Amino acid sequence: MINQHYLDMLGHKSVIRELSEYATRRGAEIGYENVFDYSLGNPSVPAPRDFNADAVHLLETMEPVKLHGYSPSLGLPGVKEKIAASLRRRFGIDYKAEHIFPTAGCAGAIAHAVRAVTVPGQNVIVFAPYFPEYGPYINETGAQIRVVPARFSDFQINFDGFEKAVDENTAAVLINSPNNPSGVVYSEETLKELSERLARRSAQYGHNIVLISDEPYREIAFDGKKVPYPAHYYPHTLTCYSFSKSLSVPGERIGYVAVNPACEHADELTAVFGQISRGIGHNCPSSLIQMAAADTVDETADLSVYETNMNLLYDTLKDLGFTVQRPGGTFYIMPKTLEEDAVSFCRKAMQYDLIFVPCDGFGAPGYCRLAYCVDTEKVKRSLPVIRKFVEECYR
Amino acid sequence: MINQHYLDMLGHKSVIRELSEYATRRGAEIGYENVFDYSLGNPSVPAPRDFNADAVHLLETMEPVKLHGYSPSLGLPGVKEKIAASLRRRFGIDYKAEHIFPTAGCAGAIAHAVRAVTVPGQNVIVFAPYFPEYGPYINETGAQIRVVPARFSDFQINFDGFEKAVDENTAAVLINSPNNPSGVVYSEETLKELSERLARRSAQYGHNIVLISDEPYREIAFDGKKVPYPAHYYPHTLTCYSFSKSLSVPGERIGYVAVNPACEHADELTAVFGQISRGIGHNCPSSLIQMAAADTVDETADLSVYETNMNLLYDTLKDLGFTVQRPGGTFYIMPKTLEEDAVSFCRKAMQYDLIFVPCDGFGAPGYCRLAYCVDTEKVKRSLPVIRKFVEECYR
């Protein structure tokens, strides 16, 4: 009576979730303030006041039937135009409202993007390290995820690995910069080279390989730098965005796909997304949330705390002799663990109430992830504990 | 580069949407108040004040990181408990929080329910007349819709048709009472007979056939009657609900699946829904909207206008000699058209700025649907126009 495939998926519990649940249980024992829980990528700063103020204003002044009415299945036109205008201003690409498809966060965005450009049996290439949910995001469409091993020297793209992985059944490449879990930002050079190689392979195979760019961390960039925008470098790019991190509203499930106007089928893709929605029960994000996000599209929560936290952790990890790439954005850092078995390393750390996530599931065995979307005060208190753990276990 | 299947779906435009677009264009010409637009099932009454007040209260008083934070993928526990408690009170079934899975409206609910209990190649039976979106809702999972012809005498279930349609590959039956488009409410007798037949066939085939009950119109019931609750009559029932109509918030995309505690696999089904979510990019409705809906779970918008409108239209249609079943709920009525070809009938009506929807796509050729979620004043003005249309075209 029940679909066995999904029952089997249940068997494979998420390591991140298990660790997070452990952290919660442990918090109940010793006080959560004493658990240095670096497990979950849940924003820790409040949404900008304007987001809430705008939502309240809409609730108090807009005609309820209009405010809460059905959004067209391709999204509210005014919302789409505000998002397009922001992207035009910021990235100089001539997006129109009709290139924007509002979605329930990046998960919804990727669900539509992958289905639109693949058929079952084709493959979608991802580069390690990668967000483990890319597995179900891709495989559950009937397409297959194909993982290119990491370039461990700097966690840019391993192009030799790409050339080995790509073939005539490659429909798309899914990238994520700034990257979860490494915190690394793909350089202009990386994106140019990727673009050239995609163009070459597209020509060889006689179909355009699509670049799906997952960018929830776009606004969390360090050292005053801008994150290179992948759609700049390759025309056939579907940009998947979420306001979860920029506005600190992950529970509100709001994001979009932006179709590069230079993309093949640019005029049909959002309509195709609308057809996909019918089958997966998506049918638009909340109207209220669409409007509030669009009204604050150019704002962000105060994201500076993540850079402060990153510097504290990076300096301490370096000082302790860790091999670690300095993040260019996100709220993650991914040091090499001090023993080969990252799971064993993270288990030992748990004895010190340090909750790190082994990166085996991210395609980076021998590394662990720290999600530093926590109070800076707690990060500071964790530093001597990290030092104690390393000195007692690995000196 | 683009999935041809979805491009092909684009070719089949929705008749309802085309008519609604025509009504909008015509409205621009002659003033929308002069177009008697009965095409779209979009609630016309405002959400209850408490819904907006509750949302404002949450936005103004709750800690933003908590308010807008990730909901667990199976839904916010407090929300689930409030919904379960309401169902326990109202229907006397012992739902617990863990039997409730919040979804993005009924579309999201059905997407999860169908995937959970089917495998590709199995069939799901629906009874005409039925909401045309059941086609993509079911077929896009890989299962196949199997339509049982209508029982035209009263639009209850055609059980002879059911017996011809059901076979060992039948995984589920999807019903909708009160019904879109007929407005008919399935009687206790109908539900009892359906339950007996499902139990018999389940025993015969060695697997439980699941009843998926789509109930967005549950609270719109006429003549002070209660709508019989299908889960009462059959244990293996997944109840799909949306607050779209009861709270008049269709754009907010909020609903749930309630798993009957007596259902086989009742303890696993919501966890399975969570796994399905990963693949379709659902990952929970908006946190704010989950909370606001749960806080007003036992309220409704002022739904009485729909009964007023129904009576006005029913009396006029009867008076004009239409064959028509008196609706027991919803905001739809489905008269037999005055010529065999419903499309031709509706085209002639358009000349009078009367926008009716032919029911061929609902599995009821020779009938049309009027969605009377419009101002009563407009309904009243439409009555002499309907009379004129009928007298000029069919007398």
C-alpha cells in the first residue's frame, strides 16, 4: 500500500539532522548555551525590519481578497518585475518579468529547473563538495546525479574530473557558489573556464548543456568582494535563488528561478515551469510572502556577523594547524579533519559538546563542516574548547 | 535542451483559463462589472479578520529568527497539534499531531498522497465529474488516472462504472465532496457503499486500496447540513484539505494531509511524505502562514454569500427549464446545457457577456459550470441576462 522506494529513503537518515537532534537532546541536559552546535545552516540573524513592516502593512491596508487571492501560476506580475529590475540593476543582464518564476525557496527552484531541462535517464553533473540534498533533488526527477570529485587544493572546479564525467547524456551542470559546505566562491577564472568547456561540449553533442546555478548564499560575501555571477559567463543559465539567507526567512519558503534572456528557449522556460508545477503540486509560493520579499528585494538582514564568526574560526583553526580554505562567503567553513576518518573525528568532538558535521555525504571525505550561523559570543566561547579538544585528542 | 513532454502540455491550454482571460479582456472593454464572469473558482469573500490580525500579531511580537526560521520538514509541531485537535473535536477521529502533514494547499497535499501510495504504472480511480487538474496531479507521478463516468441522475458515485474500472493495479481512489464542478455532496449512503466496495476489492487483490479524499469545499455546506466525512467510513483514508476556501486565502497556499490513524502504515505515512517533499522541492508551506492558519483553524470567512448566490441561480435555472442538481455545497452549480454541445452553448452565452465553463474537461459533456463566488449584487443583475440569453437562443 505504501511506495517502498520512499520507505527505503526513510532508512537513510540525514547525518546532519541526527547530529542536530543530538545537539538538542544534549542541550536539554546541560543547557543549549553550552552546546557548540555547528550542525545546522539555519540563519541566526533577524529578518530586516522592513520585511516584517511590509508584511504588516500589506495585511493592514490591502484588500484581503486581493492580498490573499490566487497568484497566477507563473507568479504575481508585480513581484516578478521587482525581482527582474533588481537583477538588471545589479548584474546588467536584461531580465524581464517573464524571465522570473517565483518558487518555494531554492528547493522549489531546482525542482523546476532540473525537470525542465532533463528527461529521465539523462545525467546532471555536480562538483564535490556539494549539498547532499542535490541527490534527491536530481534523482527523484528520473535524471541521475553524477558527482565530479573535489579539487582539494582550493575547492574550485576539478575540470579534469568534469571532462571524464561529461557525455552526450549530460543535460545540465548544477553549481553552488558561494559553496555549501566549503564556503569557497568560484572565481571569474573558474566560471570562464566552465563556460568555455560547456560551450565546447554542447557543440560536440549537438545540444546545449544547461548551467543551473544555485545561489542562496550570493549576498553573504566576505572582504567586501562581489560574488561573480555565473549567468554572466554562460548564456544557458538558470539562476536558482532563495531569500532564505539574504532576508533570514528560510521558513517562509520564497525564492525564484531567473532564466537568462540569452538562454535557448528563454521565452518558453517559465511557462514550462508552470506546467511542471501542476504535476508536483507547487503552484506558487504564498502571495503575501511573494510581495513582502519583492518589496525588500534589495535589502538584507545584517549579515556581517557571519564574517566576524568566520574570521574567529578561521584564525583559530589555522593556528591549531588545520588545513582549511578561507571562505569567501556563506556561513560554512570546511577544515580537513585531524584524522582520516571524519566521522570518528566528529564523534570525538562531540565529547567536548562541539557539533561538527562530517563531509563524507558532501563528497569530501576527511573534512568536516562548521555552520557558524550562531551568536558570536558563543563562537568565542567555543574557541578554547576547540583548542582543548585538539590538544587532548591529537597532540 | 527542453523537456518536450512539458512543452506539449503547454499546447493544451486550460479552457477555464482561456475563458477567464477573455472575461478580463472583455471587462477592459465594457467594464468588468458588466461581465458576468462565472469562470473561476476564486473565493470572493474576505479572510476572517482574525487571520490577518493573528499574522500581524506574530510579525510584531514573535522573535523573527523563530518566526521565520525553518519549519521541520514534517511541519511545525504546534501547528500540527492544533489541526489534529480541531479534527478530533469535529470528527471524533483520534488524530495526533504526527498524523498531520502541512502542505502548500490541496495541490501539494494530493501530490504527496498519490506518490506515497502508488508506484508508476498503477492506476488511481476518479469519478466524473472531476476537477481536470486531477489529470496532471496523478499522471505526472507516473501513476495513471482512470475516470469512471458520471452517474448523471444525481452525480453521486456510479458504482457499476467503479466495478468495471477497478483492477489489481488500482492503488487508490480520489474523491471530491462537496464536488467541483457539480456542487453535489456525497451522501452517507454513497460513502458507506464506496467503503464496502473498497474493502471487498482490497481483500480480493491482497492490498488496501487507499481513499484519497480531496476536501477544499468541506466548510461550504448548504441548508445547515454537515458534509459526511469520508474518513469516518473507510480506515485507509488520506484527507487532503486546503484553507483556501474556508479562510478565503487561496494565494497563501496552505493545507494539509491528515492520515486516518486507522490507516495501514499510519505511523509511517507522514515521514514518507517528508521524503517525497525532498524530491519535489516542497519542503513545507510558509511558517508564518502555517501558524496563522492553525490559530484560526476553527474559523471561516463569511461563507453564507455562496448559499445566497446558489439559491438565486438554482431557482432561475429551474424556472428556465434547466436540468440541474441542487448543490449541497461549494460555490459551483452544473446545469445541463440546452444543446448537446456545451462548448457551443457557452460560446452563445459569451455573446451576452455570460461566462460559463463547458464541462467536457470535467468528464461531464453536455453540462456547464457556473462558479458563483461573485458578489450577490452581480448575480442578481445576471439573472435577467441569463433569461434573455435562453429565451433568444433556445425558445
